[in-house]
Amino acid sequence: RSSGEAASPAAAAGKAAHAPIPGVVDSVAVRPGDEVTVGQALCVLEAMKMKNVIRAAQTATVGEICVTPGQHVKHNDVLIKYVDS
């Protein structure tokens, strides 16, 4: 129980990019170690036959890619984790 609660503050602190909608990962545009800036494309989610570009909400360094093309994701699933700075 508490492990799920412990993940929430980290997510709220901007340590990761989350899926804003459920869908299928179409492509991933970044790799671990990449520096991203606000508005930069991270990945593309396809939902209801529309492609939605997921963009960085902050300047950060990509730490881990948590999804692969073709993977189904739910609302709020972690797509990309950032390195702690």
C-alpha cells in the first residue's frame, strides 16, 4: 500500500512524464541521457486514431524510457523518467 503512495510525491515533483490519456505508444523521440527543453517532443501516443505528441513540461535530462512503441498505456502511466538533479 505505502509503496504506491510513495511514488506520488516524486511524480508530483516533476520527476517523470506521464500519459495524459490512455492509448498506444506510436514512437519515442528521446533516449536516456538526452537533454530536453520545455515543449520538446518526447513521444507520440495514438488514441482514437489521433496521434498526440507528448512534450516535455520542463527542462531536464532523460533518465529512463519506460515504454516501447506498440505498448498500451493507461491514463497517468509513467512514460519517461528524468534524472534527479
